[in-house]
Amino acid sequence: MQAVILAAGRGTRMKELTESSPKGLLQVGGRALLEYTLDALPENVDEVIFIVGYLGGMIHDRFGAEYYGKKLFYVEQDELNGTAGALWQAKDILSPQGGSVSGGKNAFLVLNGDDIYDRQDIARMTEEKEWALMVAETNEGGKIVLNKNGYIEDVVEGHHGEGKSLASANVFWLDTKIFSHALVPKAHGSSEYGLPQTMLAAAKKLHINIKPVEAKNWIQISRPEDLKKAEEKLAAL
């Protein structure tokens, strides 16, 4: 199985911490964030594609061509044009062979390289027979809208001030059929292409359901103070 790790952005909200380091190499408990990401991947992930950009050479130098038996590939995202734009950089490397999502050779994971995920949460996603998005209850970020059958109907960007609601944790379980659809902007007039928006549009066209899979242990890293909080949460776990 293949996994795509998005690690191209600068992480501007981390301020001076990312002036000389990509966000994915910032440390929590003496380990780089990307180490946690790699360790959270299920055992049957044997190929990992890093989408790199800002100071991407440092990520290549840190991890090389292999990580505990997983082959590592690196693709440069020259234009930082959103999460869907990043995934499309890996289009030619992802296996095009057929098969259903569940166990099919064309199934793959996509996840952020700068948050901390639980391996069991991700493993549960790969058991889904259709597309899936990891979600978590939070009062930050966008809002996940479910239809009457419990599948994802919409992802509304921005903070809504409505208290806690389901939001995307930015782990996707997809297959290569998504590349049959055009990229969709993150918002009207935006120059960034959003993976949630592109996934939703493709799913509707292809009549694929998107299952929300709730994260039991997701640690979001957005600001400098989150690094310390993450260390405390990991110690508690």
C-alpha cells in the first residue's frame, strides 16, 4: 500500500521556528513530527511519497530512501497551490491498477506531515470499502456536514463560532479514481485547490460515499505552543 505525506508548506503560524527548518522536522519529545507520522502508518504501507517544498532537501537528508522497510520517494511541489495541488504531484507514482478501495492496489492514504496521529485510527480507515476522511470534534477549523445516512456531504471552511463540531483531521483514504476529476478551489476565487473540496466533487460524480472516521487520538500542531501541549498529551497517553 502507498501513502502520501504532505510536507511542502512553510508553516508560517509557527513563526521563527520554521525560518531554518521545515515544520515537519520540528521536534516533540526529541523526535521530529514526521517521525510520528511515519510511525503511525500501518504495517502494510510499504511505499511513502513525500510532497516537499519549503526546505524539502532537509527532509530528504533526514530520512533518505528508506524508513524501517518502507521505501521513500520525494516529489517537489514548486507551486504551493493547496492540498489537492500537492496530491496531484504524486499522480504518476501512485499505482494505477484496478481493484476496490478495500484492499485494492489503487487505494492509498493521504495525510498531513505536521500533526500527530494514532496508528490504530489510521488502520481503521484502511478497512473502509469506500473513501474516508478522518474527523475530530473541535472548536477550530472547518465544519464537517453529514447527510441523513451519516456520510460526509460537505466541508465548510473557516471558523464558525458555533462551539465544538466535527472538523477534518486531514487524513484521507482514497483511490486513483479521484484523478479523473478536475481540481476544485478551496473557496470561490482562491488560487489554492483543496483536497476536501476536490474529494467531495469527485465522490458525487463517481457515486462514492465518504465515510467519517473519528480520530480517538489526534494532536494538531498549528502554533508554537502546540509543541509543548503535544509533549504533555503524549506523556499522558
